[in-house]
Amino acid sequence: MQQGTEPATVDESPGEYTLTREKTTGTTYDFDNARGWRKYRVLRPCLGMYHDVKRRLPFYWSDITDAWTYRTIASIIRMYFVNLLPALAYTLDMYRRTGEFFGVNEALFASALAAMVFSILGAQPLTIVGITGLISLFNYTIYDIIEIYDISIYPQFMCWTAIWAAIFHWLVAVWNICDYMRYVTDFSSQSFALYVGIIYIIKGVEEIVNEFTQYGSTPGFLTTLIAILYFGTVYGLEKLGSSTVFKPSIREVLADYSYVFATLFWVGFGHFPGRLKEAHISHVPTVGAFEPTQPRSWFIKFWEIDVKWVFVAIPFGFLIMLLFYYDHNVSSLTAQARQFPLKKPGGFHWDFFLLGCTTFVAGLLGLPMPNGLVPQAPVHTDSLTVYETELKVIKTEEGEGAEIRRPIVNATAVVEQRVSHFVMGLALIGTMTGPLLTVLSTMPAAVFCGVFFVVGWGSIETNGIVQKIIFVFSEKRFIHPDEPLHTVQKRKILLYVGLQLLGVLSCVAISQTIAAIGFPVLICALIPLRVYCLPKMFSAHELHVMDDLTADNKAVLASLGGAPLLPEVRMARERHARGEATGYLPHEEEEYGLERKYSERRRGVSRQRVGSVHR
Amino acid sequence: MQQGTEPATVDESPGEYTLTREKTTGTTYDFDNARGWRKYRVLRPCLGMYHDVKRRLPFYWSDITDAWTYRTIASIIRMYFVNLLPALAYTLDMYRRTGEFFGVNEALFASALAAMVFSILGAQPLTIVGITGLISLFNYTIYDIIEIYDISIYPQFMCWTAIWAAIFHWLVAVWNICDYMRYVTDFSSQSFALYVGIIYIIKGVEEIVNEFTQYGSTPGFLTTLIAILYFGTVYGLEKLGSSTVFKPSIREVLADYSYVFATLFWVGFGHFPGRLKEAHISHVPTVGAFEPTQPRSWFIKFWEIDVKWVFVAIPFGFLIMLLFYYDHNVSSLTAQARQFPLKKPGGFHWDFFLLGCTTFVAGLLGLPMPNGLVPQAPVHTDSLTVYETELKVIKTEEGEGAEIRRPIVNATAVVEQRVSHFVMGLALIGTMTGPLLTVLSTMPAAVFCGVFFVVGWGSIETNGIVQKIIFVFSEKRFIHPDEPLHTVQKRKILLYVGLQLLGVLSCVAISQTIAAIGFPVLICALIPLRVYCLPKMFSAHELHVMDDLTADNKAVLASLGGAPLLPEVRMARERHARGEATGYLPHEEEEYGLERKYSERRRGVSRQRVGSVHR
């Protein structure tokens, strides 16, 4: 219904960013071509942040004026649900496992705080920041550790952890260390996405198990039922939205509001009088409006703790920074992935600095620390993207009139602005008021199990690891002969996927133990593993086919110091210069990073809204 | 795994039937071209039966020798489950609603009896005969009616109903009245299939509701859960079997044994120690081996009843005959549908005579009367069909090497024989023995709710009515321009579908009342409605596009006296002869009945195993 009007509303006046980068910023942010001491990132503090702000500031006014379209409204409603529901879901878990320290009010406050800060000040307001399952995992693991010594210091200890984490954030931002994110490839980001998906599914199951052990069999079975049917409802509505049934406008409403419809229906279902009501399933635990869940003031008295704990908090703070370094930046990358026709630049250094600030404030107020939401990150951009379903008629050589018709969904424009993020934040603040808190308290925990399944499965279903496994087990003759994966030995594909799965399963395993806080080390270790070890195990061609830079958009790479030179490409170039066989097909050198990969081509066949939660 | 060997095992010695019909039978069975008194079916009794036997007898020996292939084994196992599980499901319902008169032993006995008779004596041994949901509906509706007067006469009254029904069966067979089945078109057979699908889903829900009211909330919710997951398991396994993942042999095992895997798993699941076992869901009620459920002798003392009731039973018997006339013959037609490359002839008159015999015996022994199973009917033929998945490479005009690859599944041969039906019958008899009855008694009712959903949904999902509705609501530009439905006005499609839905909903509504036994009248009334009224509302071209003869196979039509001349075709021909515009496209006259229709073409795109339970 709005396709006709929106493309025009995207303000094109500053020109397509990638073409006018030099013009807008004056100089390019680049260490690779610098000389002498200028090569060292640490020696030129704040350079990244400076360029980030300089690059984005000219677009600030258009970030407000571009917002006046229907897309923004749809985006606000969708993101409110997609942000709030998982946040509450993780909070239910965290609430139970941190001695009821972090509750619904803390989660809402943290989400609202992050939304305000990033929508107003963020270099990339498309990246939604909120409560993730991983910070919940972190918080309750720290709780388990502190419990061994003296649980009464938990609030102060968490506060110090946050203070140190904030300091590490600021150092990373100041020293331009976000640049290393450009080395992140699908190898680690797919592993991370799969890990997150599995953790979410596990969380959903744990929530159901809790219903059984806390409340008994009847609410347990009903919770299981509602969770499965909630999953089916959202999944089915989004599938219908991707079909060719109904008018495009109706399909769009179904896809935009699938969470809304499913949540309203299943919350109501749980309150049906009779057997459903009498099953007494559990609901969201809430306290008074704007009050902390525990009887305390919002401000944590962080000085009321032994000095030794301040130092113990240092490694914990470092690990949180490491988690956010990976998690937040990857979520920002996926929010700006290549399939979205973005025109405005982002800024990783500046946003990471801001994240340090929100971490600091969250620590002082005893809130869970917000950061970029990985599986939901692309949903915001997706909800702002104008899609046009076009008909592709493929003429075949089978004679007169023989043809195949396919719907091709093109992303024609993205409504890049700050307003949707900002209004969503206001809505979160509204949710903290009395009347809406009462509404929240009517929501059964079962719905959140369903949310866990939807979000988790969304991260698994389209994951490149899963796609490669399906490719290996598929009958080859039905796959297009141009498929690049055909040129890689099956053994090598399995080795590559096996290494990824090893990383994923190590993380999943460690997450179930008290060593869970160590998993960011594992995840981050995948980056050097990819850069230094994989080129020794795979040829440049094989890596070219199976792997790809996660940051592949020029506007994105500008903030990270330009595209990196990966070792296998450097090695191939050197051998090529010496006249040796490179194991690298001749045309690949220039094509590198531009060819579309297996999973993308597959998605291209159906609806291309790849960024959506569960596609 | 067996594709290589089977095509050779189909005995082609009697030649393809349709080409050698005259040779095999001597004369053709045909009233349309007869003269004088010979035109009247009633005046030439047993002619149909005589031709049926004469036509099929030469194939009898090959019906045994053709059976020695793996397909037969897969078919036996699949049909055992596909026949037994729904039969038990309907019996659970019937057991409760007929004062526990018809129980598991009666159902098994009736199924085994029918399998023995039709596998040994049937003209078309592919048609599986057993307990349907409709006879269950009939039996408990009669119970409700008799209950108003004197419930003690129920066994005798049912016996007399069966005796009269048998007599009507024999009259129909002797007077060659099965011929009118050739006038059955998709208009009524799709309506019937949709009606059956809806009734099955309702039965599944009723079974769940019963679990709640009889046993309480905890078993109720668990039953709902198992039913939904059982449905998902069978559905998912069959979908996987239709994909291109794994080797063809693995896919085949998944599709062949989807019921087996799902049933074994979910029966086991219901017995897991702990919360699942403690939920105390209900199981199949069984009594001693080979004993009637009630403390009675097998033989019903049908003379111990007031004479007036014998006469009251006449209309009931007639309605049962009417139900079976439609139900059994349509199930036989779908078992011999065009998508199966059958070479041996069937025989409707002879089989209907046999059905009279089984009805008679079932009545005397107090069994539910068996007849052809509508949604499961094509499954037997499907399980015996040798499919070969071929690669179709469609060259496109988009340049060098541009192509689209599609898996095309071809039915290359059907292992037409009697052995699978016979051995399945032996297996049913085996199930009546003590040890296997004990196994049956461990099966939770929840599994049968799942069976209801699978079988019911299978009848709905691929139904032509549903397909036409989807067509109307789809965006037209994505549908192939050659699609014949494009040539019919949307208004006319909706009118056509609306009439079908009116029939379906009337039947569903009446089935919920004590007038349920009248629904065969409604269903059968759709045939004359189609033949006499529809040609006045739709043009010949519209009917040609939207409707089709259900009996479209020449080998099948031979037993029904040849293809009928439908009124709209006759009218068009007459007008054509008078030189008027016919509203009928010139090429259609000769093509009539040969062109592939919308739903078939759609199915052709994916796996063409259209006969399977839920495709």
C-alpha cells in the first residue's frame, strides 16, 4: 500500500554514500596505507570516533525528515514486540536465577535507556540495542560464582563489573580497536548465530521444564502446547507473508504484525475461562511501576564492598567487553548487511563508545547491561525496507510460450531514520507505567517459550552451516551446475562445517557450566583461527567459495578502515607474482567478495526478505 | 533400491488392457449403443458382473506371480498401519457412543474379513476395504435413535439393517446400477473428500475433548500435545520423503514407513516414566482374544426382535447401501485414478456384489460393516507404484548455461497383485491374538487423534476446492498464463466452489445431528445436481476447465459401460451442428477429458505422488 510513495521519501540529496565518501568526510579513515607511527592505531586515539561522527552528522536532519512514511509506523509496532518479548523472556530466566535481583522493571528500564541513547546519539540508529539472552547467561553465572562466597555483595559486584566493562569499552573505542571487526567472516559469525539459536531453544525448553517443576503437570503441558502453537502461528503467518496468496498489502500486514497477532491471540487463549484458566499457568512477575524489583533505591551503593572485589571484577568486566565487542558489532554488521540498499554510513567506534556509556549507567542503576541484539538486529532494517514483489518470467527453450514464472522480491529502498527507534523507546517507557505493567502481568510465560523458539529457530533455519550440511546431503543432480560449492570437495566442506560446529558445541557446552562467562573468549578465538589457521587447511579458492567477509558493504567498511587483505588472498597473490600455480581460479582475484554465495542464491528463489527474524 | 528390478515384474503378457479390451472380453459391456429392450439395464441382470469377472479372470495367476518384489513388502507394512490405525481410531469413538457394543475386536474382525474376501475374490484387489469414520457415524446415530425406544434390541436391529443393506447391494449389482458412477465428477467427489476430511478433523478434536471430560486436564493437555506432534511427525517425514535431501532409497524408506516411525515413537513417548506416565492418558480398551466386546456369542440372534423393527430397518439398510454406493465406488475409482499407470482392469459390479456379502456377514456377526476407505484408498496403489525421480533440466533463454533444474517424479509402473492385500489381512487376524492385543492396549488414544488429523488434513490440503480458493486469492501474475482457470471469470469460479461448499457444509451440519444417517442422500444428490443443473449455470467451457470425470481411466470406464455423454457436451454439440456459437473453444471437443487441470499441473511441479495420504 505504500510502495508507491516511499522510494521518494528516502532523501537522496547527500548522494549515494559509497560514491561520495571522500566528499563528505574530507579524508578517508585508513591505517593500511599510512606510514611510520601513523600505522599504529593506539597512537592516534579517537580517530575512528572522530571520523564516525564526521561521516554521519551531515545526515542527522534527514534522519528525522525521512521518517514520515507508513513503514516507520509498521516498524515501530513490529520492533516494540520483537524487542520487548525476547527481553522479557530472558528476564524471566534471569529473574529466577539471580535471586530475583533483575526483574521486569530493570529489563524495561535498560531497554528504554539503550533505545533513547542510540536513537538520539548513535551513528547507526538502525542497530537496536536491548537485553540479550547472553547477558542473562552472564548475570546468572556471575550470581552462581558470587553465591559461593557472599551473595549479599552481588549488586555492588555487578556494578563494579559494569564500571570496568565500561572502561574497557572506552579504551577499545578510543584506540580504534573496532577495526578488527573487518576480519570477521561468515566462519565465526555463522557459528555465533547458530550458537545463539541453540541457546535460545535451550532457554525455551528450560522455561517449560521450570513450569513443570514449579507448578506441576497440568500447567506444564498447557505451557508446552501454547509454546508450540505460538511458534507455529508466527512461523505460519510469516510464511504466508512470503507466499503469493492475497494482495501484496495484505501479505505485508501479515508479515509485519505476525508477532502482534500471535501474542494477542495466545495471551487471550491462556485466559479462557474453564480448563485453560484453571490450569494456572505462570505469568510474568511484576512489581510497582518505576520501582526496582528488590526493595532498594535505583542507585547502587557501589562503595559498600571490600576493595578486593573491585579487583576481582576486572576480568569479569573484560569478558563482558569481549562479549559486547563481538555481539554488538556483529549485530550492527547484520543490521547493515549487503541485502539492504543502505545509503547512509554507520560508525562502529562511536557506537561502541556509547555502549560503554550505557554499560556504565546500567551498572550504577543495577540494570542488566544492554547491547546489540543478534538475531533481531536485521529485523529493524528489514521492517524499514520497501520491498517490491516483481514478476520474473523466464522464457524456456521448450517452445512457443513455454515459460516459468517466479516472484522476485526486491529491496528497493530503506527508510533510514532515527524516529522509529526513538518512538519504540518511548513505548518501552510507557510500558513501565502502572496500567501497562498490569497488562504485562497477564502474559503467560508460555508465550515467551514460544518467542524463544521463534527467535532461536530463525537463527538456525537459514544459517550457513545448516545450509552447507543440507547441500552435502542433497542429491547433486538437482542443484544448479553453476553452484560454486560444486567446485569444493565434499571432504573439505565437511571439514569446514566440522570446525564451525566444534566452535558452536564448545560454546554450548561451556554455557551449561559455571565457566559460561568464558564463552566470549571462545567466540572471539574463532576470528584469529580463521585468519591464521584456515588458510593453511584450505585453498584460497575453497575459502572464497565457502567463506565471505561479514562486513562487505563499502559504507560499513569505511568506518572499519577499509576492506582487509586476508592471508590466503595475500599468499595467492605472492605465489601468482612468483609465477606459481595458485589453486585460485583466474577470474576470482577481481571478483573476490562480489560473487553471490550458495545460501543467498537459494534465498533469492523465494522471497528475499532475508533479514526477517526467522528466515 | 528396487527401481531397477520392478518394471520387469509387472506382467505385461495380457497386453495393455485398454488396447486389447475386445480381445480379452469377447464383447464390450455397453448399453449406450444397444437397441430396443437391450437398452434397459434392469432387463439384462448380472451382465455387469459377468463382464467384470470375465475381464479380470485372465489376470488372476499374474496377480500372484507379480507380487515377488520389495514394493509388496513395503506396501504390506504401510497398509497395515494406514488401515489399522484409522480403524481403531473410529472404533474408539464408536465404542464409546454405542454403549460399548462395537469394540476393538469387532473392528479387527471386520477389517480382516473384508481383506480376505476382497484380496481373494475382488475384481480390483487394490481397493482396500475396512472400517470408515462414516460407518462409525452411522452406527452411533442409529444407536441414538434406537435408544429413544428400546436399546436392548440394538444388536438385532443393526443385524436387520445389514441384511436389508446387503439385499439392496445385490440388487444394485445385479441390475448394473453401478454404471451411474461414471457420471460422478470432481464436483461431487471433491465435495465428498472435503466433507470426509472435515469430519475426521472433528473426530480428532472430539477425541481430545473426551480425554478432558473423562480423565481431566493433565491427560487432556498431554493428549493434545501428542496428537499435534504425531501429526507433525508424519507430515514432516512425508515432506522429507518428497524433498531432494538424502539418497532416493532413504527418502523412500521415510515416506513408506512414516506412520510406523511416528507410531512407535509416540506410543513409547506416552509411556516414559515420570510426568508422562503419571499423566495417565487413556489407552485402547481391549478384551480377550477373539471374543466379542460384549458378553455375547459372535452370532446375533436376529430373530429375537419384534417384526415391526424388521420393516423399520428397511430405510436404514437403504441409506447404508446409498452410503456404500458412493463411498465404496469412489474409493475404488481413486485407487485406480489416472496418475497410476494401471494395466489390469477393475470391476465395479462384481465388487459391489461382494460388498453386499461382507455387509451380510458383518450384520450376522455384529461387526461394523466394512467398505472402501476414501482417503486411504489411493495409498495402497501409491505404495505399490514404482516412482523414479528424474532430473528435468529446463534450458532458459537467458544465455549460455542458464537453466533451471527440477526433480520430476514419474510413476513408471504399479505392482498390481493380490498378495499385499491378502498378507495385510493375515496380519490383521494376527493382531486379534492375545499377545498383539496386549500391544494394542498400550497405545494411547492421543496417537489416534494424531491419525485423525493426518488422514483428515490429507483429504483437505490437496482438495480441488481448496486449490481453487487459493487460486482465486492468489496474485494472478505469478501463475502461468496457460493456466486454464484464467479463462473462467472469478465470479464463476466462486459460484462453482460455493455450490461445492454448500454441499460440504450441509453434510457436516447434518452429521452433528440425529439426522446424520441422511447425509448419503445429500452426497448422492450432488451427482444429478451436477448433471442436470450445472450445465444451465455454467458454459460447457467453464465446466470443462473446472470439472472432470472422476472415472477417467479407460480400463475403469470399461466396467461402467464406457465414458458418459455429459449434457453440456451434448448441448454444445447440438448447437454446433446448428451452426450456433457454443461458448466452447474449437479444440476442446476432442480434448475433452484429456487436458490436465489446474491442481494436477500444480502438483506436477513438486513430487507427483499425489495419491499419498496427505498429498
